[in-house]
Amino acid sequence: MALVTGAAKGIGAAVARRLAADGCRLVLLDVDAPGLERVAGELSGAVAVIGSVADEGDCARAVAAAIDRFGRLDVVSHNAGIQRYGDAATTTRALWDEVMAVNLTAGFLIAKAAIAALRASRGNLVFTASVQGMAAQRDVLAYSVAKHGLIGLVTAMAVDEAHHGVRVNGVAPGAINTPMLREAVALSDTPEKVWKVLGGMHPIGRIGQPEEVAEVIAFLASDRARFMTGEVVRVDGGLMSQLPGSPTVDS
């Protein structure tokens, strides 16, 4: 059975649906109560836990719900995150703390809450990071630093937990058509231009869909990936493979 965070929308909701299609029993955690209840209502037997991944008590409640309802925990898929903007001059301490709490510390908190159960089941964790944890763009200082840290969490935990039989992996999506991305694009005075630029950044010629990321997460969480740990798989349409500004044959 699996615990999925950020399950009310975007990649988290897509993961919940994908795992449910494989017959996986689910506990879903998100702070967005209406969205979470909606997704849980689609999935037979899914348990919804309303709470924040940045709250240690809420993480513990979600893990306890899995053990109480299903007697075990095999997989944690951690997807919750927020996007905020600013550089070192404009990022306030409050904004920095908010982003770190949700995008980095929460990964540690959900892992810490779940690790005893995962050791017992010889289960695994899959963290959703970002290509911005491997590189950066302008004015997303806190977000990029937090995602870099999340990738570090994958690496360090994979080493620590291997002898317990627990695997730890991650994914690093490129631009994905989620509510968070749509909200970001809506901030622009020329959203149509932004959408065109986003698609053009990826050699594959478009942005990704949450379901495409969910497929990779489902694979990493399964026994098909039983010899993989400490890996962060880019799901980015080739974004990180292309030299910035490189000419094309028809340019």
C-alpha cells in the first residue's frame, strides 16, 4: 500500500490514480481538503488525511492511518510543493522559511515518520524534485535551493537505508501542465507567449503531463525497479540534455 502526498492535484493526484489502477491501496495527504476529498472519492477505498507535509504531526497521522487501516506501508510518493519567486535581495526570510518548510523539510518529515514502517516492509520512497534541483533559472532562489536539497535527501537516504532493504529514488520533472505551472504562467502579461516558450524549451517540443511523470514514479515504486536506489530520473522532454541557445539545422 502507498502513501501519496500532494494528492489533491497535479502530479500527486496523477500518481494516486496511477497506483490505484495497479490495485494499490492508498492513503492520500494534502492540505487542500476539497481537492483531496474529490480525488479520494474517485478511488475506491482511498483514505484521505487532511494536513500539511510541513507539519510533523500531520505526517505522523498519515503514516498511522496507513498502518491502522491496512496494517503496513510499502511506498511513499512525496509530491507536495509550492512555487515562490525572488532572488537573494527580494526573498524575505518568511518566504524562504515557507518554501524550505514545504519543499525540503517536509520531505525529511514524511520520510522520518514513515521509515520504521518502510524498513519493516522493505519498501521504498520516491521524491518529486525538479530539474530546478539540477540547474536554476532567474528569480526562483528558494525553490531551486530547496529542490537541490531534496535531491541530496534522496542520495543520502538511499545510502543510509540500503542495508535496511529500503530503496529511495526521485524524479526531476521539467515543465509539467499542473495547477502550479498554470498559476505561474497566469502571472505574465503575455501568457500565450510564455506557453510557447515553455514548449520550445523542451527538445520533444511540448511540456509534459502529470500522468507522464506518474508513470515513472509508479515504475520506481514497483519491484521492476528493485535494483535502483539513489537515482533521480529526469522526466523533462530532453530539457536538461540540450545546450542552451544551441542552433538547429533549420535556424
